[in-house]
Amino acid sequence: MNVDDLSLRYKVEGSAVEKCMLNWLNDIGTPVFDKIVEKQRDYVLEAKLPFSPNAMKMTVAYRVTDANTGEQKIRVVMKGAPEVVVKHCAWIQQDD
């Protein structure tokens, strides 16, 4: 995680797509810095499927404790080509 030395705010880094997604989350009021700190503190990496040009996606699985119930859960996160990732989505957020 990188923090700007002058503003002490999270400095968005990564690929153009990652920067765009993080800036969008920030623009809609998501506390990006807080979420990154939470992930580093609370999420334990259980599995990682690295990016594959053939599959056009990468996937990670984290173990996390549910703050409400204390129950251990697995959260799976995927990124990649939209036409590949969308096939795995249970719902899609759309702005109307």
C-alpha cells in the first residue's frame, strides 16, 4: 500500500484498469484506504490462481472472519477480461 507523503492519502497505483476501478470507488464514496487496510489486516490469502492469458482471468481466495457472526468465510475475488468475469457474476451493478 502506498501513501502520498504530502497528503497522507492512499496513492492509487497499478495498471490503468486497477487505477480506474480504485478511482471510481473513491468517487462514489467508498473508503478505499480503509478497505485496503482492512484487507491487509483481516484477510488471509488461502489460494491464488495467477493470471492466465488463455483463461484471461486471475483469482484469489481469502479467509476472513465475519464481523457480525464471528464465522470464518472464504471470499473469492476474480479479475480479468470483462466477457470472462461477467460469466461468473451472480449480479451486475448498473447505474440507471
